[in-house]
Amino acid sequence: MVQIVQILQNEKIINIFNIVVWVWFIYFILLLIYLYIKSFRPYKTDFNEEFYTSIPSDLNIIEVSNLVNRKLNGNVLAAYIINLIRIGHLKIEIIDGKEYLVRNYSSCKPSIGDEATIKLVLYTMGDGNKVTIDDLYHFCDRKRNKNIMLMEYEIWCKVMKKENYKHIFYETKEEYGIVKFTSFLGCLIFLVDIILGFNNKIGYCTLLPALLLLFLFTKVYKRTRTANEEYKKWVAFREYLDNINIFDKVINDPELYIVYGTCLGIKGLENKITDHDYCERIVEAINRSVIKAILSGNRSL
């Protein structure tokens, strides 16, 4: 074994290894530049306004969340619940002096997503017929409920995506193979440098860039040209909602603006354009329960 190490540590082998290290770094930089241009850098848009004072399009809140954040979260679930109140499938009702969310059997037939949301709110978090906002807030205080909430929330997300993801907002990535190979090679160079004792300081620096390359490529997505134009408008609309008090504009459907504002993470909008406060309390309650379920729920169930 000692002889093998001595052979590998001769000057010719070390020089070859040094060349491999430098070639990897040069290739890494060129690949990073290529990926930035091809897969990371967003398209330029014609829309460059700071504010957009109307709802940009007829995208529902599930697709808006996909377009803006590429994920669903507690805000989106809360926004969906608020929208069910707005369209009449749920209602706020005072029973024995307490404020409840109850089902409202309206003439409009609920969609699959509507039924999934009603089931989550009334049957999972309530008694099957009603639930208080306080119950929503404290639902995940118990360990068992965290597990239940996590399972039901993940099912809800799958139902929402299946029913509502109608548009392709992100470009398909085609460089997975070369990125994985480059990352693997960088990690291999790092290990070889340590195990065989080449003591190449540049070789020690290949691990972090290799891991960062793989992380960036799997996490960063590039919107299509049309989707990026749409995205800019929704971001400007979010800025409008966040600064709505400086605009002198009549809002015909304030509840709908609250739905989209909740989806986009705007706080304090309800107090600015309505005379009620249950939406903010629903958002706070749902976010608390979802976060506690995600952080502490048992995914093996």
C-alpha cells in the first residue's frame, strides 16, 4: 500500500492531477456562464411599471402561486378558504356567541378543489359541520394533530396541483446529466486530493463549487418568455396591494383583492379596504397550523 501511494505521489502523477484540477475549474466556470445565460437569467420584459392597479389576468390563486413562488404554502390555503367564503361555499356564522366557519350549501356546485378544502377545514380541523378560527389556530398544538394536518395538507396540495396547473410557466432543463457529472467530478477531485495526499490547495476548493452548482441547478428555474411578462405584472400588482392606501381607486370586489393579496403574502390589506378582520385571523391560524405540521409532523405515516 505504501508503495502504491509513493508511486502515485511521483512528480508526473502530481502534475497530471494539477492539470485535471485546473481543467475542472475552467470547465466549471464556462459551464456556470452557460447555465446562467441558458437556464438562470430571466428574459427581458416589455412591462417595467412599478405598480399594476388591476388584477393582471384570470389566473386562479393556485396558478398565481406557482407563477410567483413555484410552490404552494399556508398563505395559498388561507386564500382558498377566504375565496370559498367569498363565493358562498363557506360562511361566517355566530353560534352561541362564537364565530364559526360553516358550510353554506349554495346552488353553485363545488369543484374538486373546493370539496378538498372544505374537507380539510371542516372535517379534519373541525367537527364535520363547523370550526372556529381559534380551533384552526390551535389545531396543531397536539402531536397527533400535527401528523394528521401534514398528511391532509400534502394531499390537498396534490389535489390543487392536479386540478389547477394548466399552464407551463417554467422552461424544461436539459443539462441535468452534465451538471451531475461536473459536480461528481469536483467531489471526486476533492476526495482524491485528501486520500492520496496530493496537497493541492486548489483541489481542496472543488467540493463547495461542485455542491453549489448542483444545488443552484435543482433550485433555480427560468420562466418562459410569456410567463416572465406575466410574472412582472403580478409582482407589480403585489406592490400595488402593499401600497394601496396611496391610490385613489374604487375597488369593486375588495374580497377578491384580499384573496389575491393573501396568496401573494400581503399583510394588512383587509383593514385598508374592508370593515371586517376575519381574513387576517384565518391567515394567521392556517399559517401557524401548516408551519407546525411541516416542522413537527411525522412524514412516515
